[in-house]
Amino acid sequence: MLAQAIPATAQTETGPVVETTSGSVRGATREGIHSFKGIPYGANTGGKNRWLPPQPVPAWPGVRDALEYGPRAPQNERPAKEPHLAWIRDTRAYGEDCLFVNIFTPGVNDNRKRPVLVYIHGGGFVSGASSAPGLDGHNFARRGDVVLVSLNHRLNLFGHLSLIETGDARYADSGNVGMLDVIQALKWVRQNIASFGGDAGNVSISGQSGGASKVAVLMAMAEAQGLFHKAIIQSASSLLRMATPEAAARNTHHFLAQLGLDTGKVGALLDMPAATLLQAMPKAVAAAGRIDNYRPVVDGRSLKTHPFDPGAPAISSQVPLMIGSCETEMTFPYSQAMQNFSYTAEQALDRIQGFVGVDDAKARALMDLYRASRPNASPSDLWVMISTDHQYRRNGIRASELKSAQGKVPSWHYLFTWKTPVLDGLLRSPHTICIPFSFGNVDIAAGLTGNGADRYPLQERMMDAWHAFMKTGNPNHKGLPQWKPYDVKDHPTMIFDNDCRLVNDPAREERIAISACPPYSADGSGRR
């Protein structure tokens, strides 16, 4: 339950109080770090505010307790029980009053100017929350004397249902209101972060998976420019291109059809319960041939270009970028169906053909190439590596190449190869595992990272790289070998493992082969 503002004279808490543009908030303190959770940066997005850009926060009297996270945005994701999944899932209820920021800081009202990281949660564009246990910012802020801000924003159909074809001018931006929420949060940071010990002139944006793709989108949005100064993209698969207006319109057509509505009756959507709308969403995706375009739209208004197609976004050419992926990203989703790890050679071949979009001969050639450097790999191992490189690594490399080609500021590329011992080592270096190491939360995420002592030195090296990048735009520090900016000649890549090292163009032949395949399609339209 959210804490409500009550008169200051009735407060009995002793946590720090900070004045924001909408009113005073009281946080909590632990080990020298002050946390403020559930501070509203926008009004309730329900009812008449559905699919409108974020509205201002009504001011509150007295002091508002900022001790509990706000609700998740409406979504269909359910909590996970498996330990390797649970640390990144939130269990609290969802609600349309979901525009909240959370702050972790070493100091308040002290006139210090600490670097600020605004972290955007993952879950594609359809699910997730900043209040997942593994996203706690306490350790990150404590080690680096920095400020961490996380946030919730509208997702799925509530954040990206394009209603522009209804002709109602109020909904001209409806396909991108989820991203406009994030921009609203960044504006809130610019106006308020000084009181929380942060520097509004040194803000980095970061995210993993869907959050990383949101970072890419922000780099291409004119309204976001000047609100951040550095960018970190971790394990993004859908960062190059977003939905076209035609794809978004098709998505909306199927959604309205599931509810028995046409474009002239969208007003009825405002009165429907959120749960009813959420139930219609997967049915609409199925009706569209399993094509999901509940994501940002290149609408010519708030988002005028694809983030990294055909080039890196020109409007953020002065923003340094750090970007990378994990070696076996796909073991994370595959672990929810264990048959993925026991395929025969023919089953793996069939899945490679369908997922990558190549014929039998090319699929066999890919398997032979990947097996050459992994002679003991099972068919499932090859399927994991090929699908990981197709969905994640190739797009991250492409973004680094395009950013480097601008020649304005550096792009720094990494590959995370540390292998977790959980599930008898089955997962190796899965999707999301970079988060606990970069956040300093390997103990919170022990269900994924295990309990070994070797986690801690790598955790420190990664946090220090993130902190250094936040401060200067350069991730180098004394705990790492010299990290060189990315270039298309040598492809220098920092390998994050127990033995961190810089490698030029790791797995070069595989990189070239997978890049020659049809591009990965984030909406599923390119898969057979």
C-alpha cells in the first residue's frame, strides 16, 4: 500500500526530508545510504488519462513518506518461483497509478554534485518493474558515491497502443506514451536531483534487455536530448528498429477487434477495466500471427527515426555509449522449458532454420562453424549459441559499429562470459546475469549467481567500470586491463570474467557468419 502524505506535525519518522517540486518527501537511511521509494513524477494514468502524455503531479501538503515502492505498471507477467528467475520479478500488485521514481543516494541537501544513473527496467516493452529485488540501488550508490534513480512507466498496450488513426488529436502520441513517461521522469530528475545530492548536468541512462532498448529509443528522441549525457545498453535485442506506423496500426486493428470495437468507438476503452484490456492483448497478438508491436512507434512526432537504422542517432552523437551482451543469453528464457537443453541434431537444426530464417544448407553450415570451436558441444549447446548471437550479440555489435562510425565520442563494447554454477552449470552466462554484477547485488541474486567467492572481485570490477563511465564517459579503472574504444577495424571487446581481458574481435568467424543472416525481428514477424 502506498504511503500517503500527512501533515508534517503528525510525522514520527526520523528519516531525511527532501523538498521536491510537488512537495516534501521523507526517506529512510541504512548504512549511510538514503532511499526514497515511490515518489510520483506523473499523475494517475488511468481513466481519462489513458493513452495521453503524462500529466503533472498534483502537489501534496505536509511530508509524504517515501518508504515503499509504487505499484507495477499493468501487465500480464506473473511472479516466478524459480530462484534463478525470482530475483528479477516483482510480486506487488499492478495499478495505473504507476509513475514513480525511486532514489538511492549517499547524501541529501548537501550541495554535492554526484554522478547520477537513471536505470530503466527490462521486461521488453510489456512487463517488469523497478521494484524487483535485484534492482535495489543501495550497494551501487554506496560503493561509488553516486546517485541511482529507478522508475516505473506505462508498458504494453497502455504505453504503446497507437490510436492515431482514430483521428482524435488527443491520442496523436498514444503509441509512445510509455517512452514519454520516461522522458517525464528524466525531466523530474533534472528539476529535483540536486536536493538528493546529484548532478543534473551529469546524468547517465542505463537499462538491460527491454530497458536497454528503451535507452536506444531515448537516444533517438529529440525531447530527451539534454536530459542525459551518457548511455549504457546491456543485452538489448530490439534496439535497432522500432514499430512502423503500419505495423502499429495493424496491431491496434487486431486489439480493437478482440474487444468488438472499431476506430470510431475507442472512447469505450477508457471505461474498461485494465484486466479486461490485458486479457485481450495476447489474443490480439495471436490473431496477428504472433506478431507483437506493443512497442515504440516511429510516428514522425516524438520518435522520428529508428534508433540505430540506418545509422546511430545523430541527435545524440555527443553521448558516449557503453554496450554489450552475455555469452549465452538464451539459456535464461530456455530454462523455462527444459526440453530446450536436450534437442537432437535434427531438432536443433529445425529450430535454427526457423529462428534465424535460413534454409537447411545455411543452418547446417552455421552448426558446423560453431561446432568447430566447440567440438564437445551438444546440439542444444549450438542452438543456444547461434540463437544468442542472432538475437543479441549481432545487434549490439551493429550499434557499436554505427556509433563508432559517427566519430564523435567513444563506444565501449563488452562481452560477459562468467558462468554461473546454478542448475548444475546449465545456464552458463545467461540473460540478466550482468545486472547483479553491475548493481553489486550478487548476494540478492544468489538464485542466479550461486554462492561462490569468485563473484565478488568481478562484481567490484564491473561496478567500478559503471561508476567510472558515469563520471567521465570512460569505463577504465585500475582494476581492469586497458579498455580501448570500439572501432570497426579491431573490434576491441572487454571480456568480463574471473580473468577480465581485452580481446580484439572475439569469435570473428561466427560474428561474420551470423551477420550475413536475415536480421533479427523483435516483433516476431521474421520468424518461420
